[in-house]
Amino acid sequence: GAVVSQHPSRVICKSGTSVKIECRSLDFQATTMFWYRQFPKQSLMLMATSNEGSKATYEQGVEKDKFLINHASLTLSTLTVTSAHPEDSSFYICSARGGNTNQPQHFGDGTRLSIL
Amino acid sequence: DQQVKQNSPSLSVQEGRISILNCDYTNSMFDYFLWYKKYPAEGPTFLISISSIKDKNEDGRFTVFLNKSAKHLSLHIVPSQPGDSAVYFCAASKGGQNFVFGPGTRLSVLP
């Protein structure tokens, strides 16, 4: 149980393109979803937290107009990297949590974003 | 300032022996901890958790120990298997809110 699907797994696109990444909880209702970014050989860095039906809470230093997050339903959250540039190239991972806050987060398999 | 530290970037262990992965944290308000395992090009997989009301939690081959006074936790894997080779992250939170992840330790279990 507790499967999180993230799509696409890899994106290569030109600078200036906007890229949308989807995160779905397949067998549970995700009241909270998280978006992380991982640089090579570094830990996961939390970008933002979103609760279904409300605006996302962004971590310090993360541009909310650059990284648009929508959590429209209890099973789907999307991250849109707007006008992507090469420095946005990274590994983006979503996670989802249902129920109370002491439940573990369940992660998707990540999206490797490469901006040329 | 890293709130969660995993000071060993890598660890090699012989198959069948014990693997001990360590994690230190600085924020005394953290009261809930998780360990995740991550294979290349995949998302992390939840392994085991522990809350601050306990000092040990066991699940099969995996045991997590928490020393609150030392702000230290460790993950023990015994016996280690080649399939355990992965990067292990510890994560800490206050009240189960946003988790802070350590940088990870790459475990290699040698056959």
C-alpha cells in the first residue's frame, strides 16, 4: 500500500520552457503533499508543503512564482517550473502523507529535469 | 547550519554482518524520526520510525535506537544483505511536521 506515482520520470527541454510534474497518491488520500529538490550528492531539500484545497507553503528562498504548486484534490498535486533555466536542472521528488502528521511520507520516484 | 547530520558519507559491510548507520541532530525540539532507503533514480522508501517516547523500535532486520540526551539515533541492519546496498537518509521533525533530512550514507554490502 501507500503508492505515490510521479510523472514524468525524466524531462529534457529548452531554456524558457515551463514544465509540469505530477504527483499522485494511488491508494490513499494525501491530505498533505511535499515537494523536494535534490542536488547531486546532497540531501533532499524541502521546497514547499501543500494541503489539499489551500495555497502551498514555501520554504525560505524558494520562489513561489517560479515553482507553482497546485494541490487540487486529495490524490493529485502538480509542480510547474515556469520559464525554466539551466540552473533549475535538478532531481525533483514529491511525497504524500495521509491522516495525522505522525504518518510517514511516501515518496514518488522523482523527476530528473534537464534544461538545455 | 545542518540540523540533521550523517557524518559517514559511506559505509562498507560484509554480507551477514551488522550495518550501523548513525545520525545526529541539533534541534532538541525534534521528537519524531524516520529512516529512508533510496536506490539510484528512485524515490526514498520508508523503512522505520521512532518517536521520542521510545528509545528503540524494531522491525525485522531493522532496529532504530534513539539517545535523546546525545541527540543521536542509529539504524542497525542485521544480518546485512547485498540488497540492502543503497543510500540511507535519516529525517527528523517536530510533531511530525516538516521533516529535515540528513545528507545520507551510502551503504555497500559486500557478498
